[in-house]
Amino acid sequence: MMPDEIIAQLNAEFQCREQQVHHLAALYTTHFPSPLSLNIHGLTATGKSSILRSYFHLSRLPHTIINVRECITARHLLERIVAASLDALDDFNDEKIDRRPYARTENLSALCVNMGKLLDGREKFILVLDAVDKLREGAGTLIAALGRLGEMIPTLSLILTTTLPLTPSTLHCASTSFLHFPSYTRADLLTILSASPPKIFTATPSLELFPDYTPDLAAEEDAWLWGRFLQAVYDSLSKHTGRDLLSLRNCAMRLWRPFVEPVVSGQFGTRDFSRLIVNRRHLFQLEESVLDRIINSTTSDAALTTGVLATPKPSKTTPHNLPYYTTYILLAAYLASYNPSRTDVTYFMKHTDKRKNKRRAPSAASFSVTGKRTGTKHRKISRHLLTPSPFTLDRLLAIFRALLDGTVPQVADLYTQIATLTSMRLLVRAGGAGSNDALERGGRWRVNFGWEYARALGRSVNLEVGEYLVGGVD
């Protein structure tokens, strides 16, 4: 195909990427030299890998594309490069290369020797290492060495795709070219997803009941309703669930069939979007609309399939699936808020007897002169029903260590976990000397959840919080 035909086909297939397609067409052609190395960078779901595969497939340039995520070790990657290059040359040149001289590629030196012999006397060959920043072993020096393969092998052109741009200090080379794939804007996302609208009616309506509903009119109605539905999905959900193309498409397709159910049943027309969005507004409030699950629960399937918001039932599980040490931090924070500080020695010192939930003997003041109990009883309110009290960060960490049986590994960054819990509003600031710094020692905190949540957290790690609560739980 001619370059202009390739560009036109790619622009039609990958919308809103005209500039990146023109850059690739200018850098990688048959008759002009290409850069020794190119770093293509951009966030997830921005079209890097798909456009590269389509462009080189249409241009018929000798190339191979390797997904670095699939390589476990550095040697696995090196041998994969040689094997994929052999397969690519066999396909493009209609020949069978003897593979015995290239059977072993143990290190970078062997890679340079094998690739040099393989490409000696041949035309331009392009090697694409996709997601090279996801390399599991030896990424520090291996990426820099791979980035300079083109300097030792003249006919080799290397492309490295990453999420963030590779710095010159990482590549140890300042001559690398860069091509950025920016994230799609709101207009780009709506344009791309509006190109292939799904059908409102899974089965064609009866011509006897709807004689005017022709296929052309059906396609027009599908595009009209799908476009407005996409705007509603983006404006209501994208701020909190991500703005990339794949997540928005999955979320929209998950909600589309429940959304158009009233139209299919005849309750609303295809142009009654205002009434439809009011009737289906609960779909944009369901948690199941944005959660990806391997096994969907029956309640979630029924809520999205029928479009009926089920009555929430009291959950017996923990509302948040938190890491192990993060759960203990929240439990320690709850006990620090609801237990007086003077009782910490009694409840959390491991070398003393824990006097938990022991009823105190009746005092002499509760008896009358005749020796009988008086009728008046002063009943105290359970502490878990009161307002949480503020506590310091040092006291929180002390109770946290007392609750754990073993040691805390160094990889468990407790301060980062506390800051994350603060952003989740499970812990809130209560002022103090360090109010300007979230993790200052003089700052004071309090929990932002109740007894039911704390009990569910404790039972998720086999800890009864009520045994450590002053006065127990009635």
C-alpha cells in the first residue's frame, strides 16, 4: 500500500490519532532512514500498541513486536528477541533460516552477536519492545543496553513503548527520539465510542406494529440515543472511575441494556431521553456499574439486568477489603478513640493480666443500713455509643503493636497506610500541634466509623474488638 493509503486507513480505524500516525509514517518508510531508537510513551489505553501493529502490518516493513510483560527473566527476553526476529524474517523473505547457530542467547553480548549475524546484509529491520518498563528483572541496565543496539547493528531500528518517558539518565543516551500518545479528551472519547453504537432492539420490531421503523431509521435512532447516553455516563461516572477508553467503554456497555429496557418494553420512545434518564438514574448510583468482578453475584446481575434497584440488606462482611496491617491500624484507631488512655496498660500490656469485661464487685454505698441492696441503679452508657475521642499518632502505633502477635515487616509502610486511610475518610484530623502536617507527631486523630464496622473488621482477622473495649459491649 502507498503511504497515503496507509495513513487514510489508520485514521479511519483509529480516530483522534492523526498526528501520531503521520509521525510514524514519516519516521518509518521503506526508502528513508529511520531513527536508531524511538521511545513511544503514553498512559494505558491510548492506542500505542494497536497503532504500531496496524501500521507495520499495512506498511509491510520487516518487523517483530514483543510483549515484554510475557517475559519472566532477562534471558527469557533476550532469547525471545532472537526467536521472534527469526520468525519475522522467515515470513517477510519467504525463506527458512537455520536456527542452530542462534540456539543460545545467554546475555547481551550473545544478543549483539546473534542479531548482528542475523541482520548482516539485510535491509531495515524494526524491533518493537512493547511495555519495556514492565520488565521484571534487570530493568535498570538492560533497558539502557537495549536502547543502544541500533548503534552496533546499523540495519536495526528499535522502538520502546513505556507508560512514562524514559529519561536520558535511564537510557545513557541523549539521541533517543520520543513520540507521545496523550490521553483522550472528553470529545475524543465520545467521538471514538459514538462511531459504533449498539442496537436498542436486540430483535427487529414487527413491521405490522411499526411499519415506519426501517433499518435506516433504526440506525439513526441507535446513534442518537447512544451519543446522549455516552455523555451521561462520562459526566456522572468518569471523574471517579477513570477516563481511559477501555474503562468508559466497558462501563457504558454494562449499563446500556438496562438503560434501554423501558424503550424496548414500550414505556418510552427512542427520543424521550429526558424522561428515560430520570427513570434510569439509579443505574448511575449502583456500585455494580463500575466494579469489575470475576464472578458476579446474583444481586448484582439482577440489579443491572432488570434495571431494578434492590433493597439493600445488612452486609455481614467487611465493607472494605483492606490489607492485613491496614485492618489492624483501623482497629487500633477505634480502640484509641473509645478507650481512655489510662486503661491502655491494663488492656494492652502483654505481661500483665488483662482484666477485660470483669464485673466489679458491688460497693458498700450500694447497700442500705439493713444490708440489702438499694433499688436505685446507675447504669452507664456503653462507650461504643459515645462520640469518638481524639488520640495521638504515638498512641495509635503503640496499640497497633500490642494487638499484633508477630513483628511488622519493613515493607509495611505504616505512615503511608495512615495517609491513605485519611484520604478514604476512615480517619479524620482532630487538630493539634501538627495540624499542618498529616503525619506530625503532635497531631490528633479520631475514627470516622462505628461499632458495626469495627466488629466486622476485627472478625475478618479473627480478633474480637469487644474484648479490648472498656466496659465491653452489651
